[in-house]
Amino acid sequence: MSSLVVTSSRNPDAHWRTDAPAWAERLGTRAVPRRDRSLATLAADEQVGGVLVIARQQQPVYYEPARGVEYSFHPSMAKTRIHNLTVGRGDPMVTAMKLGPGDDVLDCTLGRGSDAIVASWIVGEAGQVVGTERVVVLAALAAHGLATYEIRPHDVAAAMRRIEVHRADYHDVLSESADGSFDVVYFDPIFAQPLEASPAMVPLRALADDQPVDVGALEQARRVARRAVVVKQRRGSNYWQGLPFAVEIVAGGNSRIEYGVIKPSSPAPG
Ligand SMILES: C[S@@+](CC[C@H](N)C(=O)[O-])C[C@H]1O[C@@H](n2cnc3c(N)ncnc32)[C@H](O)[C@@H]1O
């Protein structure tokens, strides 16, 4: 039994015939006709937990009817954060990373790609943002959304298009990466205790891999980073206390989050 199937809206257009098999192959599953079935009925008939509904000109929507989960790609606060940067208000993540044009960033926890978009906008065409996401459906929706989501201004869209998405576990990507191959290695793990009033995070939390970042991954990240390993946490997190490295905490304004900045094991000269 596969865990999800691909289907269409109730009134599919002709593109369904070509788009559905492509999505099914991408997700390692099959495409089934919607007919007039509700998503709950379709999931029960097909004996799956999840249903990806594709429709032309819209981002696909992933549902898990039994859990009440509905998830689709959206750049979240990326556009607002980029606007803040253009008017000189700054961005705490960018500050923590000391990010600038031409930098290379490995975003280990891509999720919706919001942080990656901001990073990509800053590093520009001379830099590169690579994102890894372990959960198959999240990686596929992020890759598609970053490549196709229509947004203005043009430079935000261009920043989205430049992000390279890998469906992969960051442990594997880190262990395969050469020493000092990125300026910054970034982790934004699912917080053990969610922040209140963060509705955009609810479906992502339901689908995400929620393991904390282990010391082994941080060791690898310190080897791969030239400037810094940056980890996001709730403000006042006790996560830092268990780590065998010095951590500089960077907070943003009255934000409820903080960034831990850890030095690489072989910092770049100069
Ligand atoms: C809090 S979300 C990241 C949100 C992201 N920073 C954004 O701006 O949308 C954490 C993401 O990391 C992913 N993740 C967790 N462990 C992972 C691993 N070992 N390898 C790759 N991705 C992982 C989760 O599935 C989840 O999508």
C-alpha cells in the first residue's frame, strides 16, 4: 500500500493526462481518476493516507483527510522579509548568517522554502542556495512551488527560481559534502514546543520530520561550513546547553525566536 496517490480536482482539464503521471512518478506512486469522490472516500477506496490534488495554474494541494491536514506551497513571509531588507529594517536570520552577495548557503531544513528565498535574494546570482528536505511530498511541492509560483517583484521570483532543491536527508548531504563547501550551513528544525499563533506552521508541523538536530549533524555541518553553522530555536531554548561547542546567540528585536551561531571546525582564512 503506498501512502499517497495523485488525483485531480472534480473537473479536470486536459492537462491532467500529462501532469498526473509526471507527479506520480516524482512521488513514487500512482495517479487515480477523481470521478466524483470526496477526498476521504478516495483515500479510503485507494487505501492511502494522503491525496495530492493537482490542477492547472494552481499549486498542488496535499490532503490527509483522516488527520485534517491540508498543505500547499506558499512563500510565507519571504516577500515581507525581503521588503524589510530593501527598506533597511534588516532580517535577524540574515544578520545571524552575516549573509552577503556571492555567498553559498546549504539550507538543511527547506520546508516551505521561506528562509531559503530570503537567503537566495541576498546571495544573488553570484551565490547559491541549496535546500534539502527529507519528506518526499514537502520536497516535491517546494521544488515545484519555487520553480513556478507567480510572485512580484521580479527579483523575488528570480531568487525563488535559483534555489536548488534536493529531496534528501541532510545527514547524507552533509556527509557527502566537501570540507568548507558552503559559507553557511543552516538548520531550522521543528520546535519541540510550537510557537503560539503560527497557523502557517500547523500543516507543515503535521507532515515534517520533527527530529531535533543531533550533535553528529552539527559536527558535519561545522566541517562543511566556511563561515558559520546557524541553528534557529525558540527564544530561551535550552537546546544550546547540551552542545559541546560555543554558541553565540543572535536574537531579532522582540522576536520569539533566536539563532545560535556556531563556528566551523576549520574557519576560512581571513
Ligand atoms: C521548521 S521546517 C523548516 C521551515 C523552513 N525554514 C521555511 O522557511 O519554510 C523544518 C523542515 O526540515 C525538514 N527536516 C527535518 N529533518 C530533516 C532531515 N534530516 N533532512 C532533511 N530535512 C529535514 C522537515 O521535514 C521540515 O520540512
